[in-house]
Amino acid sequence: MDGTAPGYAKHPGYRIAFEPSAKRVRVEFGGEIVADTTAVRLLHETKHLPVYYFPRDDVRMDLLSATDHRSYCPFKGEASYWTVGAGGRTAENAVWSYEDPYDEVAEIAGYMAFYWDRMDAWYEEDEKVFVHARDPYTRIDIVRSARPVQVVVDGEVLAETERALFLVETGLPARYYIPRDDVRLDRLSPSDRTTQCPYKGTAIYWSVDNGNQAHADIVWSYPDPVAEVARIKDHLCFFNERVDAISIDGLAEANPKTKWS
């Protein structure tokens, strides 16, 4: 592919950064490690989650078969694809590479990336990672507060504490994690839903049903959080967006507008 990426003409502020990482990163599929490197690169791109790119020499090319599938990005160029086959299973078009990228991202040539959710497991060093690569520019701060926190749903106080943990995560509303003993667990119904967060672990959920209106999955907890946020174990958190009010020091917080609203 020749020359300058055309996407920047319409979006001059668009950002792509291709940065080295100090971590060893491995990808598992069908009982095989299909990529294993200490020279991984992390691609940061505007409006996208970070993506790990592996040097081709550190990818099990014997487990990959090239396909005719192609996709086009006005900032990176044309991507070629491979299907992964291992353990009697296949993941079609699960690997891509920009063989001849635009000049602005020429350094991504020779690197390959995997669709995260099509692989069985990902590891940073010896720790399993969920959902997507951890972004080194995402920060989580957890601070204990004695300020009174109260949660109201359908006019009823379902949580009240002076022992909350305030969790502030880059790009998200502040969350208030409340000790289990300070939550009206008798008003909550366990849900089958679980979600995973690369920074916190696997969450379980509860719903609230007052008989007239159901509020599905508005409360969550991390029963076995990752080490970096171990303090939130045995605490519950309510969606700010979906309760009547969360009050701190008697003042109701503004309900944020997010994808969970």
C-alpha cells in the first residue's frame, strides 16, 4: 500500500500509538499456546480498546491457515486474516495482520493480532486476563470514606453506610462500594448474570423487585477480585445510573449518563 493514510484528512485528531510492553503475553486456544512473546506491542487507537500485536516469529504459524478474508481501515490499511486450528477446533478469521500498512503506522508490519473473544485464554505473565488487554493509561483509585452514603431504590433505602469505598476509574463515573453488612440483602434477588473486567475480575449481580417494578442486575460485587483491587471484596455496588439516588453527606449525586443508563 502506498503513501499517507486517507483517514486523517477527515479526522486529523485521530490517534494511533504502537507501544512496547514489558509483559510476557500468551494466547491459548484448543489446548495449545498459539502465541507467546516478551516483545508484544500494544496498539492504542482512538475509540477502540487496546490491542496486543505479536511479532510473527512468536506466533505458532503451523496452527494458522491463511484465508481470503480482508478488511480495510483508512488509518492502517488492508488487513489479511488467518484461521486458527488446534485441539480439533477452529476459530475462523481470528488473526489479522497489516502486511503493507500506511506510512503513519509502518511499524505494525510483521505483527499479528488475535480477536480476544475467539481465543480460550489470555495471560499477562502468569496471570489470566479477561475481556481485553489492560490499558496502562487506565487508573483505579480506591479510597475509604467515613462520609455517609445512602442508596435509594423506589423510595426505599437499600444501603446506608459510613464505611464505603470510593472507586474512581479512568473514564467512568465514581462507584461506591458498600460493605455487605450495610446493604439490605433481604431486598435483593441473586441473578444468573456475570461479567468480567480486566482490572477487577468477575462480577456477580443482584436484582431488585418491589412487586410493581423490577430492576434487573442493578447491584454487583466481585467475590474474588484481582489482587490490585482486593479491598472491594465483600462489598456491593449499585449502578448510579439506575437507582433513585445515591446521596453522600445528605446530598444526592447527579445520575450519570452512560451505556448502563
